[in-house]
Amino acid sequence: MLWIAMLVSFVMAILITPLVRRFAFFIGAVDHPNARKVHLRTMPRIGGLAIFIAFFIGYALLLPTSRYNDAILIGAVVILLTGLIDDRFQLSARVKLMGQMIATVVVLNSGMRIELINLPFDQQLYLGSWSIPITVLWLIGITNAINLIDGLDGLAAGVSSIALGTIAVLAIIQGNVYLTMMALLLLASTLGFLVHNFYPAKIFMGDTGALFLGYMLAVFSLIGFKNVTLFSLVVPVLLLGLPISDTIFAIVRRLVQGRPPMSPDKSHMHHQLIDMGFTTRQAVLLMYGMTLFFGISSILFAKTTMLGAVITFIVVLIVIELIVESTELIHPNYKPIIRTSRRLLGRPRT
């Protein structure tokens, strides 16, 4: 039955997206080209509505149950409406944050929160009063991280699909039936939308889709990895390594440049790859590969020994640093590892 529901969600996303595209033009929910945008023509941008509808149709066929189910769905509707209104009327950052906070409060009231962190040697770190602020930070941060990488055709949808697939694999390993069903249904819906969203895109997911997918990824990782051995928070952090890294280094870059940390710019990783000479398709595929690397690393970290987890984490940190230096994500002169390796190898700067 799960595979049938997934097929239905996938097909419905393919069929519904053109209708949403027409609806976007009808209500004026479009994205006009400007200096910060890569696209050169006006594009419809509420494609996330198609993902949500297709997902909900598949959900209605299966009706998976969990103690957190109602809170997840109510929060998803709040997030979707926030993104939909923003795509049409361009809400201020404060108003968008209010919508996200409402969804977060709904989730917290259900009892879903990060209450402890599993440590090595069967030890646990209880967060106590820090539980709520850390959970809020996680939900809001991941919700917006997907939105920040939504800058190239098919990028956010593809990255989210790989992350959802990884979550499904981890959920299957853990025997979490509810999370497996929800992740696979959303994966099928997102892949159906990606048929229309991959380069050259016919429609953008907009904040409607980016905030919705970010919220669902944040919630899924919250309910899925509470009981993972070792450092349990590291698993979802590794899984969502690409959007998290891009968000963190965007803030660092702006602070280094003396600008407000949340000010917009055109220096995200996908922008840097385009500036390096990659085509849109190549840049997107490169970032798919990075996301797949993070996904595989999260699976290895969750299932390996203590030594294996430490090695995996160190390798991931080195790879992130090399990516940051190679793409000049912080500053063109910030390349400590690359410069050190050149000096050790005796190679001239290129």
C-alpha cells in the first residue's frame, strides 16, 4: 500500500504542478528577475503548493498515525500559508518569522522537543530548561536553511529529496514505520514536482515550498533521531550539512564584510559555483553530490563504531572546509588548508 500511495503522490505532483503554475500567474504570485536572481524571465513561484497537495493525497490514502501527527500537519499548514502569502504579497521578515513561530509553538505543545543528547558510553546529557530554545532554534533554522539554498532550478527540491531519502533509510533501519511512510510520501511528491522544476524550470517552489520542505525536514529529523546512539544531534546535522553550512557561512561572510547577518546577497554556494564557470545544471548536480555525501556520512555515523563515527565526523569537517575554501564562500583570501597544502607540495599558486 505504501508504494501505491507513493506512486499516487508522484503522479499527482506531476499533474497538479501545471495547474498550480497557471494559478500562480492568475493571482500574480510570480518572481521577477533582478540583480540577485539567476533567472532572466518572470517565473511562477508557488510550486510548493503542488508538493503539499500531492503529499496530502498520499497521506489520506495511508493515514499514518503518531502522537505528534496532528501537530505536524497543523504546523505544516501554518508554514504553507505563510509561504504562500509571502510569495504573493512579499511579507516582511518579521511577519514570516511570526508564522514560523506559530508552527513551532504547535509542535512544542505536542511534546516534541530535544530533551536530551545521547553521549558515548551510555551517557545522556539532559537539556532541562535549554530544551525549548534549542528545539525552537533547530526548527526555525532548518526551515529557513532550505529557503536560503533555493536559488537555482531544481536545487532545493533535489537537495530536499536526497535528504528525505536518507531520512527514510535511517527510519527503516530504526524500524520507525511512521517516519518511513511520511518521508517516502513527501519524497515522491517532491520528485514529481522536480519533473517541472529541474533546469530549465517551468515553475519555482517559492517560499511556499522551501519553507514547507524545510519545516518537514526539521520535524522529521526531530522525531527520528532522538534515540540514535553516540552524539544523536550530529546525525541530522550531518544529514542537512549542505543547507546548514551554507546558512552558517553566509552569516559569517556578512559579518566579516561588516554587513547585517541576515542581509541578502549573491554569494551563496550556488552563486559561487556559477561565478566559477559552472553551468546551472552542473552547479545543481555538484550540490546534489555534496548532499548525497552528507547523507551517506549521516548513515555511517549512526551505524558505525565510536572510532568510525569520529573518523566520519573529522572527514566531513575537512570536506566542508575544502568546499568553503574552493568556492570562496567566506572571502577570496580565506584558504588556509589549500595554501598549506600548496606549500607542503611545493606547488605555485594558480
